[in-house]
Amino acid sequence: MGNGFDFSVERLGRTGVLSERLKRRQAEAREREGQAISETSNETQGPCGNAAGGVAEEEGLASRLAGLKPGTYMGQPLDGELKANGEYIGVDAGVRSFYLETFGCQMNDHDSEKVAGVLLARGYAQVERPEDAGVILYNTCSIREKAAQKVFSRLGEYKLTKKEGQVIGVLGCLAQQEGEEIFERAPWVSLVCGSASYRKLPEMIAELEAGNRRITGLDNDTDETFETPVTRRDNPWRAYITIIEGCDKACSYCVVPFTRGPERSRASASVLEEGRQLAALGYTEVQLLGQTVNSYADPSARKMRFSDLLVATAETAGMRRVRFTTSHPRDFGVDIVQAIEAYPAICNHVHLPVQSGSTELLAKMARTYTREEYLEKIGMLQGAKREISITTDIIVGFPGETEKDFEETLTLLDAAQYDAVFAFKYSPRPNTPSLTMEDAIPEEEKSRRLGVLLARQREIQIARNAKLVGRTFEVMVEGRSRRENQFMGHTSCNRILNFTSPEQEVLGHYRQVRVTSSSPNSLAGEVE
Ligand code: 5AD
Ligand code: SF4
């Protein structure tokens, strides 16, 4: 996003601890100064590009953190002591402490919030430097080779610095994918645990601390979702709610069905209860999460459809914004559009990954829709009574992608008029059907296609954003610049709006902002 904003989060961490990940994100956000919102280089970035968008500082934040009472966390009693300044002293401070770094998508971000919650509730303290931690945890991503490499190189750093008695654990998708092989590649790792086993983490860590050398948790057949009464939220205003885990879609390039297992939806009553609790804590924006969020199938007798759940969440007292990601085109019905039209609290933004504009390639990818069927969904969104912003994911250089296939992806960009595109070079992944497909595209050609695609999309975004100059949007204020009177926030349609305001106490509030200028990736304006 890169706009010189100071995403200082001194009081953000609910334990008073600023996570390393947030710091890294601040640095990454600054590095991306002037770079397109379309993420291509940051291989661990989730599809929605909120890398730095949700991180901000707030005056008087502590008063909003209703759960931060000494001895409790989000209303739950803790074993240790939570000091008034937010610092948490665990039962055996120094020993029972953890450092947690997250790679990957929002699902991983949120899993880490839950993992942190589980450990905090068991008396562990979270520290911001790995060297201070008894337990060092990595929540990993394996969606593309580069993401996996990044984790191994980070693990390599610990070979040199690991201290006697420190436990190093690999969690998440890479753990599930590589399993015990991680111990072979990085023998200084002693815990390997996939997302379906996170509930057992405290017991697993206790076993390691009791002298066990290696522990694995690699179940993938659980029909539970990872629900925990204690979640340590990283963002003071926007909270994630998982509604469905895993994926049954089996796209031929994708590791997710292997790493996150089959689709499991959470009962609607439990989702709505979490929404109510968040609203009671002062959250006004929630994001419903799932790999294919709109494939939601309520396991309870209420049998709510995804659109019903959206509406019920939007109707929760105190809730002002409901986002959702990621949607699969096949399950995207008119009922979702109607819900967005009818409820201003449901954000007018849909992330609808297309992956390719060629029907032949979509068939090879096993995406279960054609170009025409996808464009029908786009037509439905473009024809909505309420303007809806659309974003997408695209893979270039899938095996067998011809010039003609690629050209069809480019023409699809013109037809769909996306507000952001997250484009990736195809990366062969273990276990996936496309691993053995013929006609691999050379790396240089993948890079060339990626460049062409991004240039085309950049033009579209320049034109689309320029048309917004003069209009007024409601913004949820999330960040403050070091420069005086400068703030940033997101519109309901998920655009970043940087703006000036004479009023200082605006963080966490909603303001009407008039757009005065535009760039390919963001808007600028002034508060009305
Ligand atoms: N290679 C490149 N990109 C991939 N994605 C998923 N698997 C791969 C892969 N093997 C992309 C898709 C998906 C996004 C989260 O990551 O575009 O929508
Ligand atoms: Fe992967 Fe396809 Fe499932 Fe998305 S829908 S997580 S791309 S298998």
C-alpha cells in the first residue's frame, strides 16, 4: 500500500506485545511504496491484500479491550498475571513463553490468533523476539514453492541461534504437507503440527518440555472446526470469524485440500454468537472466512445458506460492516447479490478468483466452470442495484497455457473490470494432479505473461479509480500518518483511502471522505 503511514501498534496487541509479524508487515507496507496492489512478489500474501491495512494505533485503546482485565483474557480467566500495561506474566515467565510468526493468508492469520489465545489461556506469555521465547512457532504456508522456501530459510536461521531448551515448532500448511520430513530437513525442529491438531498444542508442548524429543500432530480427518473460547485478536476494529474450514473443490494445482483437509462448516448459532461477542467487545467490522466461504453448509437444523448467515451477521446489533472471503464462482448465487443489495452493512466487495479466462485451461485446472459461466456471475455483480467492487486471483503459466489461452485471460480483465487482481506464476505443488501435466511453461515466459497481465490491469485500475474523484465514501479509519492530520482507512468496497482530517481522534471511527485524487492502488481525499 505504501503511503508513509505509521502503523504503530504500541497498544494494539491485546497482551501489550507487538507481534513480530505486525512489525514485519509494517516494514513490508513501507517497502511496497508505489507498488501495485496486485500482489505478485509477496508470495505469502493472502488474496485480499490487507497486508498492512488493518494495523493501526489508537488513543485509549485499552478502554475498548473489554477482555483485558487483570487475570483474564477476552473474558477468560488466565493462570498468570496480566499487568495494567498489558504485559502478561505467565506462571513461569521466561520459560513458558512463545513467539509466533505467521506466513500466508488470512486463514493462517486467524489460526495464529486462535493459537495465541489457546497458549495465553494456558499461562504462556507471548514475546516479540524469538530469542526471548521458550517456544518458537511458525504458522506456515505452502501454497506456492516460494512460500515453502521462505519457511525453510527462516528455520535455517534458527539452526545457528537456537538456545538450549528452546522448542521450535512448525504449524500449518507446510507442516501438514511435509509431515515428519521436516525433522529430516531441519533436525532442530521438535514439533510439527497441522491445523486440525491445534487444540492439542498445549499438551504437545508440555510433552516436549517434559523431555520428549519430537511430537507430531498431523490428523486431517477431524470433522471439527478449530473453535476456541479464547482468541487473541491482532486488530482492534476488524475481527475474523471462521465459518468453514478445508476445501472439497480439488482444483488441480492446489495443495489446500491436502493441507487443510475436507470442507467442514461451523454451526450458524456458533458463528452468530461469536459475532455478538465481538460486537459486545466493540468491534464494528467482521470478516467471515473460509477457503470457499460461499460453499458454507450449516450443519445445524437451521440449515442457513451462506447468504442467510451474511444477513444474520449484518443484523447483529452494533455490527456496521460484514466482509467475506474467498468466494468460489461455482457456488456464487444471486441470493448473495440480493443480500448485498438489501443490507448496507454487507460490504459491497466480492473477491471471486477466476484463475484463467480460457475455458480449456479452466477445465485442466478443474475449476468446474467455463469462461462464459464465470462472466455470467460477473454480469450479475455488475448489474446489481448497489455498486459492487470485484477482485480476483489469476494464475499465469499453468501447464499447457497457450498464447491464445493467455490472450483470453487478458480479454477477461477488460470484461470483468476488476478493482484489484492478485496474479501468480504457476508453481507445481506436491500431490497435486497438475504436477505431472505436460507442456510446462518456462519460468521466463511465466514472468513475461505476469508482466503483461499486470500492465493491462494497471491501466484498468487507473481508469476506474480516476472516475471516483469527486465522490464521497464512508471510511473506517485504521491508520495515522506521521504527517499531521493524515489518516487512512478502507471503504466498504475495500479501497484504500488516504485522507486529511482536522479532527485527531478519528481512529476506529467512521468518517465520510470526499475523493480528491486517485492512483492505481488507492485514493486520496479529505474528510467532509
Ligand atoms: N501456483 C500458483 N498459484 C496458486 N494459487 C493456488 N495454488 C497455486 C499454485 N500451485 C493461487 C490461486 C489462489 C490463490 C490463493 O493462490 O490463484 O486463488
Ligand atoms: Fe484450492 Fe481450488 Fe479449494 Fe481454492 S477452491 S482452496 S484454489 S482447491
